[in-house]
Amino acid sequence: MTDRWDVVVVGAGPAGATTALLLARAGASVLLMDRARFPRDKACSEYLSPATTEILERLGGGILDAVEGAAHAKLYGMKVVAPCGAAMCGRFRGGPRPYSFALPRTTFDTILVAAAAREGAIVREGLTVESVVFDGNTAAGVFARSGNGKRETYRSRVVVGADGLRSVVARRLGLIRSSPPRRVAFTAHVADVAGIDGVGELHVSKRGYVGLGPVGDGVTTVALVVPLAAVRRSRGEGRDFRRDFFAELERFPGLAGRFDPRRLVRDVLATGPFAQWSRTAVAPGGGAVLVGDAADFFDPFTGQGIYAALRGAELLAQCLIPALGRLDAAALAPYDRARRREFRGKWLLERLIGVGVGWPALTDRVVRRLAARPDLADLLVSATGNIVPARRVLRASVLAQFLW
């Protein structure tokens, strides 16, 4: 079977579904495919930073109404607990709403996929992409296998790789790079976690860190993030982070006694290792681009993944829509430049925080200082919530002042 499309989008998560929605709305013929069937779960913090809400408003199509109408939680800031026990809490300041939404990916992703379909994108579930079709050096579609094992060819003028951390498209294009620190996340849904009070929590120790965030109906997403080396070592010692999930949480002083293992409402999922990124989000020979986690995924500490996915999709659509008649590498280059302008400060801030999290003494010092300066704590948390530009934090030398 051979189809011809303007755009084939591989991966129907937030980045892919939003890209498909915007391009289909502009009149392009769009095929949105995913190997999963929706609704489906993902290992994720399931946190929509405050600025994400503004994107949902821009997307229209009833998406924000659907989010507000679904079971969800609102987070008004973030608390960080250092290895020494010191804690700082920053609030979201400066945006139109002083809170973020949080809801399960089973709900959020399904809302976006349905919205893309309403705009005219054709959605195919249960398709596993195996490789990229090339005409010379230019990407020209994908090979995919359906659930019955049949291999099919889907030709297109452009391929959008939105297939996440383990992106097949990025690997086939030779664009993937990795860098330290390398970590793995284990996430679960747990009901009735004690002490949840309207802010997200991050607990840092020498072993890694744990993130907590309510997602509605009394359920909290709990994410345990540990070094890849620790995961490999545990296998040799007969331990398993999935099986021993709650025992590992008890090792964090600020978390001991807050969980009842009998209240696990979704099995523990894993993702990683990360950080992973591409030097360019545009295929050198043209015909393909990357968006969302397929393009870069550093450390989930700041919880910016969904925001970056949606904002990246907006930037990509702004580039692709006027270029649909001439989709060569030069026509796609503006997207790469736009991403660099938009995310440069975010990338730097994420990397600095990622390094700091792996340096307990530094984390202790920073948290102690920020606990005494709630104004700066608000500034930093608002930057990680994408309300305040990251460059403002860096320009103000907040990090330099407290890290060194």
C-alpha cells in the first residue's frame, strides 16, 4: 500500500498531535500515526506549565475547555527539598493565571489527537514506523508495519519525527546525540499521598530525586529519577527499581511514611536514559524535521517537556505552512533557527539545574539561599514554568549568585 501526503507525522503525543492539528487546519493533507492505541499511558510528570495554558488557548478548538472539564489538578508553584532537609517554595508569578494544570497523559493526549482529527488530520493507530523512505538524500516518507504484520509505505513531502525519546525517525536520520548526566525515570500513579497541598514537590538526595504532582481525583504522579549507573548496578545486585519502588521512596527523608503501596493505581513505568538531543532538528538532505522529545530531552526536573512539545509544534507549523510548496532543506532551516532562539535560555537553565541536582552540596547551598529569598525563588520557579524567560534569570545572575 502506498499513500501520498503533504505531511506524515510520526508520533501522536503532544508534539505530533499539535503539529498535525495546525497543519491540517491550514489545509495540508496530514497523516498522524502512532504505534500505540489511544488512550495510552506514558511515563511523564504530566505537568502543563502555566505558559502551556496560553498555547492551549491559542490552539482553540475546545481543547482548553476539554482540559478544564476533565479530572485535573492545579499547581500554584513548586517546592524543592534539598538533601540536607532545607526546603524552598516558589510560586508562579507574572502570568495570566497563577497556576498550572496537571492531568494524566491518557486524558491529555487523547484530547489533542481528537482535536487534530476534527481539523482534518487522518489518524492511524497501531502503526510501527521501521524506517524512513529516501529519494536520494531527501526524506520522502516512512515504512511502517501494521498490527497484522503488513508493511506499508507512506510517502510524503515532509516527515515530522515526533516519536519521542527513542525516536526512530531521529535515529534513521542520524541526528541523535547524548550527553551527561544520564538518568532514568520510574513513574507511578498513587492515590491518597499524604501532605499534597497544591504545589509540586521535588525531593533531592545523593541517590537521585523524586517529583510529586497531583493529577486530579486524589491521584498523584510520583516520579523517581536515578542515575543510569545505579539502574545497571541494581540489576547486578538482584534489585529492581520497579519492584522496589516504594522502598526506594522511603529512603528520602521528606517522603518517608507518605505512601501506602496498596494505593498504587497504575503500574510503575520507566523511561530513559536521557539526556538526548540533536545538533539540528532538520534533516541535512531536507524532507524531515524533529519536534518535541525527538529533538531534545534533557532532564525532567523542570517539567518543561509538554510545554516544549506544544511550543515546538507551533514554531514548526509557522515554518511549514508557508513552505509547503518548496520543502527542501533551505526552506526548513528557519524552523531550526526559531527553535534555537526560543529554547536557548531554557536549554542552558535545564543543563545548569541538571548538573546541580547531581551535586548534593551545591543543591543544599542553593536551596538554603532561595529559602531565605522567596522573591528569587518565585523568579526561578516562574522561569521553569515558562512564565518568565529563562534568560531573565540568567541575566539577573541569580544562578551565578547562588551556585558559586
